[in-house]
Amino acid sequence: MSKCIGCGITLQNTDASALGYTKILSNPYCERCFKTRNYNQEIKVTTKIDNLKILNKINKLNKFTIFITDLFNLNNEVIGSYQRITNQKILVINKCDLIPQNLKLNHLKENIKRVYNIEEDVIFISAKQKLSLASLTELINNYHEVIIAGASDAGKSTLINLLINSDLTTSKYQNTTLDFIKLKKDDFIIYDTPGLLAENQHCLNKIITKTKKLNDDYLLYIDDYIIKGNSNLTLFLSSDKVIKTKKDNEKLNYEIIINKPTDILIDGGFIFIKDKGVIYSNVLLETRDSLIK
């Protein structure tokens, strides 16, 4: 059976409400991809993405794997997926054009490797801005067959389109790629894979940096997150985050003791805290040794 060249799903013309539907089976794209590509229309996928099934298939292919994420969605869940890959691999931090210029990439690289115990190389690229792609082209030429894997919305399909001039569907929505797609170019092969879902994954277009002075008498709201304490913060957050403060002595349930430079992770970015102290929050938040200290 034919597959959609945009998302990899098997084409069918019997159920308009199901994935892969197209009126004519000879069409190159399913209706979902056609509407996404031509009208930027989101058609939500209700089928649950099975991360473990995708990772097992990646390992079964046993090809060199390029795992893509970005700095502002980097967390234990994403790194856990990366570590489950048993193939030879490399970690690629996409969207480096969003990283503030005062954060040096070599310094970030060494801290990422240390904090997340990564033995393989870590490289920074920007598929959107076509930055630093030569190293990936060299890897593809050396290995001839590679897998492009990683988090949903990380830019995998955009990168592949750039590398081999393919025509995969790209969008700002999750789960654009629905199945493995085998693409041939000259004497090498690239496998595109469905994006792995992480709980707090956030689509990024722009990062803002703000400094805030926390005071025990004030609450800091970042969308639905509430934080209070007595410390200086540097926020590295997606520009669509709503940030505000409110004078309030509300008791928050979760306590984070800061005794060394620390990042507090939220969806769409992180908060850097350099000074020792105690931070309180309304939900349990993931922390790590700071990547930018």
C-alpha cells in the first residue's frame, strides 16, 4: 500500500475521519498533510504516540542515530529517550539561533555532557537558519544510512528537507510525522521518525531573557506556574509565556532548596538561580545543576 510522502502514514480512502485518508489513493499526501501544508491547518492526532515502540524500532534498525532536541526543552524525559537508543548516536541541539549570545555554546556543550552524563558528542545547529549543518552532512556521507530521531517539534523533518531536498510535511504542531519514512538520496538513506512525546514539550519561536528579584511577599506567575522565595532569578523562556507578579503570602506546597547554581525547568524554558536559598512552587518542578553557570 502507498504511504503519504509527507508524514509516512499508510494512505486509505475508506474512512474520512481516520488517519491517512485521501479521496484518491494515487495522491502523494494524505488529507491531513495537504491541509497542513497548504492552509496551515491543524488536525489533531488522537492516536497515542508510543515512545517505547518508536525507540525499539530505532534500535532494531541498528543505524547511526542523530537525536534532535533543543536547549529549552531539554529535560530528564528527553534525555531518558536518548539514553534508551543503543545505536551509535549523537545528540544535536537544534534552534541554536534562539540561544542568547551571552551563553557560549562550547560551555553549554560541556555542561550538557556533564549534567546528563553523555559520552557521545553534542553539536549545535539551526535548521531554520541553516547554521552549522556541514557536520551533519559529513556524518550522513560517512555512515550512508542514518536515523533522524528526537522530540516532537524539534525540527527533524525541516532538517531532513534541508539536507536532501526532500518534501516532508513540516508544521508548528505536534506529531506531524506519524510513521517511519525511508528516504533515498544519491548513495545514502535517511530514516525520518515520529516525534517522541514529552510531558512538557513546548513549540518555540523566540526566547526572552528576564531578571527577577523574588521576595517572600510576592508570587511570580509564569502561566500556571507559581513561584516564590527570596532570590534573584534569570528567566530563559518562550516569548509566549505570560509573566506577572502579585503581592500575596499564599503558602505553596513544594520546596526547592538551592545550594549551588541551579536551573528550574518548566515547559518552554528554564529559570537560572545562582544564589543559595529556598524556592517554593505550586507544583513539583524538575531541577538540575545549571547548564549556564
